[in-house]
Amino acid sequence: MDDPEADASRPARRPAGPRLTERQRARRRRILHATARLACRGGFEAVQMREVAESSQVALGTLYRYFPSKVHLLVATMHDQLDQLHGTLRKSPPTGATAGDRVAQTLMRAFAALQREPRLAEAMARALTFADRSVSPEVDQVSRQTTAIILDAMGGPETPTAEQLSAVRVVEHTWHSTLIAWLSGRASLAQVGVDIETVCRLIDLAGTGAGGRAPRTGPVASG
């Protein structure tokens, strides 16, 4: 079995050179989809690098070149899942009266999606918890994707103020901590909803910078 702590501390081995080709992007998508399938079936422990390689039909050495450990792999899977969610939200944006209402509605929709696959959610959350500095690029991608989702729900201020970005960071931290509390059985979905609604009031206190403008919509970015 993979040792998550040993995996997370293993020096990152990243492919150098130009951006991924279409064939490489397709291979990466297969890897992430295989990871999600395994996690859905058995959670964090079910995601073993050798099984991911076999399921995605790539050599084990190739898998390690893309993702140095299963912690890197599961955090990247979380980014991929958030990217898919972002596309869905852009097709059907929230309709709350204030920016804070829209962000709260959006985050609760994210919780509903995670609730449908609790083992996958638990695996991704554990990976974030195990992540150390070697996983910083993947963690940063998750954070940027979460920020983009929140900003779109707010109404898409083109240049967020320092106060807005601070409020967004606090909302992100609360979203993560309530996710952990819910997955561990320490908080009900109703309690999560109350906490999310409470913290999202910071968005309105910071000012949306966009008045009553509706959330942005647009073409879904490819993952």
C-alpha cells in the first residue's frame, strides 16, 4: 500500500519542457478519471498508484512523471472535479439577491455534488490534509479554481479589492473546514449550511464592486 506521508514528502518530479500535447492531455484526463473511479469505490486507501496506472492504461513510471505521489494525484483530481463543477455552475448560475447569497448557494451546490460521492470527497479532503510543500502547485490550482467559482458567484468583479479577496479567502477556509467536519460526521449538512451562510455575509460587508449584477456566464472551459 502507498504510504501517504512518504508519498507527500517524496521530491516532486515534474515533466520539463513545453506545454502538454493533446495526446498527453488525453493521457492525463484518463489518469484523473481512473483516480476518481477508484476513490468513488473505496476512498483514499483504494487509490493505489499501480492500480491507477493499470486502470488508465499508462506505465507506472509515466504516472509518476505526471504525479509524484497519490497525494499529488488526488489534489489534482480535486482541481479537475472543481473545474467540472465550475462549468455546470456557469450553465446554471446562482440566483440569490446578494453576492453573499449567491456564493452561499453555490457552495451548498458544491456540497450536494460531494454528498453524491462521499468516498471521493473524503479521499480528496484527506489528500489536501496530507499535502506538504511539494504539493504546493496542485494545492494552488485548487485554491485558484475555488476563488474563480466564488468570484463568478459574486458577480465577477473584474478587479477584486483587497477586502473582497480577504473575504473570499476566509470563505474558502470555512468551506474547507466545514467539508472536513461534515465528512468526519462532526457536522450535519444543516449545520454546514448555517456556517456557510454566516461566513458569506463577509462578501456583502466587503462590497461586491458589481452592484446587483448577475453572475457571469460564458463558455465552459475545457478541463
